Amino acid sequence: AILTYAFSVFLAPKGTIEELHSQMGRMWWTNNDKMRGWAMMAWRKMCHPKGMGGMGFRNLHLFNLALLGRQVWRLMSQQDTLCFKVLCAKYFPEADVFSYKRCDKPSFTWASIAKAVDALKDGFIWQVGDGNRIDLRLGLSVSSQ
């Protein structure tokens, strides 16, 4: 539970995720910490769903990005929160999380959320609606409904 909370707020460093994957693999393939186990399947393959020949383990980097993506969704859909108002004032004054301004030294929390914004940006599509939120310069419009 603590890992899930931390992953939903901060982007874990690559080395930390690799160490967690290593510990998970070691626990799976050996019965104690002193013995070296024999990995019968690559970790990448173990992260595949069981129906596709894997073991169904989570890829922690993708899990981390998905949880941060939930924060992006909250910033888009709950614009009356204190979190939105604080982050909006500093990082995206146009009230559109996808058109954030890059700065030299962002907070660690915002830098983490910005990575999720960049990962999500490719998957969003135009939703015209009444046209009030379309900015042709940005090439993206997101409905807050």
C-alpha cells in the first residue's frame, strides 16, 4: 500500500524500479537471500499477462506512470481543488495541464506529473464540443466532463 501511494505521487527513479524488479525476481526464483537462483524466464516475459504466457507481474515503471496518470486526470476533471489551483498558478497558468510551461527547477511532484502528461499526450484525441476549449496553436483539446 505504501508503494502504491508513493507511485501515485512521485515518479520512481529507474534504479529504484530496477532494484524492486530484482528483489521480486529473486524472491520468485530462490527460497532465500543467500542462494543464487536460476531465472527460467526473463523478467520482461514474466510481466506479460498469464493468458499470453507470462506470470502476470506488474511492470513497475508502467504502473508508476499509470498512477501518475490518475493525478493528471484529477487535475483535468477537478479544477476546484487546492492542488489544481496551486499547480495551475505555477506550471500551467492557461488552466490546461497539457499546455504546461517548462521551468528550470520544478518541484519533484510536478516533474513526476509532467512525465505522465507527456506519456498521455499521444493517446488523447480532439473532442470539439462547442469549440470553446480548442486552441489550434496547441493542437489538443480535452473535455473536462
